Amino acid sequence: MDCTSFIEVFSNNSGVVYQCDNELCFYVEFEGRRAKYSVRNLKQLKVKLNNFKIEEIFAVDSLNPSGTEIVTISTTNYCYILNPLQIIRFRELLAQTFFNLHVNQVLRDKLHYAVFA
């Protein structure tokens, strides 16, 4: 990792997301792989993962009987080949990451307002 100061945003059994303020980016470790994302690219990844309909992947008449999906973001060099369980785990990791970022921002705003009010 290139960043000298990391802030862990969220971690679970599947991975960890770190925030790097020096580089204005996030490092995502998922299933043993590490990738560096801008905020915009991390949001795009979250949207792509959320667009997969897990119930359709498991459907008997599915066009994708293996259930694997390829996930890429056009502006990055990272590619994930994920099964449905990995998609669910990755979704959870990113959902909790964005939740924590939102809560931290709300708390910062409230504290700032309380100090300068």
C-alpha cells in the first residue's frame, strides 16, 4: 500500500476498507485481493454489485448456470470474478463502509455545529 496513514472504515470476515486521506482514496481488501479506488470508483463498484439480482442467478432457467459474475469498473484495472455468495459478502462490506462514512460525516457536522453555535 502506498499510503502512510490509514483509517479503517469497516471490516468483516470477507475484507477491510481503509481510507487514505493523503491520497484521497480507499483501499479495499476483499477475499485476499487489494485494490485502490477513488470515491467515485468505489461508488460505481457498489452500484454494480447492487445491480446483480441474486434470485435470478439462482433461478433454474438462468442464462448463467454457473452463477459467476464478472465485475469491473472501466476506469480501473481491477476485475473480480464472483460467485453469488461473494457478491453478497462484497455488497455487505461496501454497504457497511458507506454507512460508516455517512455516520462519521453526520457526527462531524453535529460536533462542528455544536462548537461554533
